[in-house]
Amino acid sequence: EMIKRLLVLCWVVGFALTAFCGCQKETAVQDALLTVNGQVVSEEEYQLYLQETARNFQILGGEDSWQTDFDGRSALDVAKDSAVNSLVAVKVAVQQAQEMGLTLTEEESSAAQQEAEEGIAAYEQVNGPASPETIQAYQQVMAENQLFQKVRQEVVKSYAAGEAEYQAYADNYRENK
């Protein structure tokens, strides 16, 4: 089970890094807009990923995490990069879903819609009424996250690492640590 999780993590990171090569900044860094394999990412969408990353930082490290130095980089810079990497991984998985012919079931679409509604409600408690763009971004992000999960499950469902593969992975990890 642990090996499977490590392999999934490696797959996702490798997938994101491969996809990231196909990404380019569309505007100045402060705007943080991207194009992922030809698909433009909106500011609202990026902000949702950044907010989720910030929430995870605080859950894992508390308020002090924002004062942490990550090898000469601020926590905010690390959070921004993490949000971009997550966004890229999801966008590439969505494109992969299309190539694999995977779509959301009615149940999965309903779950994504429910998650979007919950996210919008939380957003509005802090920020006031959400704009139509923000609502659309929530709906899109939640649907795409459902597809990401579906692609990940499809890719790893029949994969079982053999002893030789695990040993090669462990040796590589020790060498690059």
C-alpha cells in the first residue's frame, strides 16, 4: 500500500513536471496567469489553488509556517509554486482524461457541484458575494479535481510494483537524497 502511494506520488509529480515544460507565463509574475498545453488559466482559478495551498500550509505548520525559510525562499513563494504545480497537474490530467475517454458520472458531477457550492459559501463568508467568474472558477476547479482523481485511479488501478522496481526506486531515492 505504501509503495503504491509512493508510486502515485511519483507519477503525479512526474506528470506535473512534464506538463510544466508545456507551460508559459502569459503576463507578469504578479498576475500569475498561465497557459497549460494551450489552455489559459484564469486569475480566479489560480487564486482558488493558492487559497487551498495557503490553507494546507496553515493546517500543517500553523501561523508560524509563513515565517519559515525554505532554502532561501519565503513560504509565500513556495506556496505560489505549489499552487501552480497542483494546477498544472490537474490541467494535464484533465487533458489526459479526454484522451482516455474518461468523463464524470452524474454522481461525480453532483459531488463536484456540491463541493463548489460549499467552497463558494465559504468564500462569500470571508469576501462577500462571489462574482460570476469566481463561481464559474469554483465549479470548473471542482469538476477538474474529480477528473484528476479519476485519471489517477485509472492509471494506478492495475499497477503493482515488483520487488525489482521497488528496489530501483529505493536505490534512486537514497542516491538523490
